[in-house]
Amino acid sequence: MQTMTVAQRMTAEECMAWDGPRGTNLVGGEVVNERYGLPELWLVDTAASEILVFRRSAPRAGVFDVSLELAAGDTLASPLLPGFALPVADIFPTR
């Protein structure tokens, strides 16, 4: 994985407007460009108390072609993390 640190940290809005190379991601304010792309992405939606999971069906798949919406009754697991299983309800405080 190649990492290029920008001279000034970027916000998500600045990164979206930036005309950088395809496959570039913003991680902790740093611009990261992974060799085969990001294999899996988890978005935690605290307002909806759900997790959106996007993954590639194969390591060299060109796009995220698998998507999941996980809520309180579901368990977050990943083929990239064998043995990992986390009940989604454990992530969000009860209201």
C-alpha cells in the first residue's frame, strides 16, 4: 500500500472535491491509495443505528459488488477477519 500524506490535512468534503487518482481514500486526514483497492468498507450510521457493509466478492473485483445493511438483531462478521463476530446491538447504546 502506498501512502501519500498531503501537506495539509483534508476534510471529507475537501477530499470529495479533490481531483486525485482513482482509488484514493481519506483515512484520518491522510490520502491513501491502496494497490488493489479497499476490499471491504464499514459505514456506521449512528442516527439509524445500523451498519452498512460494502465488500468485493473477489480480491480483484473492480467494484463493491456485495452490500449489507445490519441492524440490532444482526451480527457483524467479515471473511477478512476469521472468527470475528460482533452483535450490532453491542455497538449502539439502548435508547
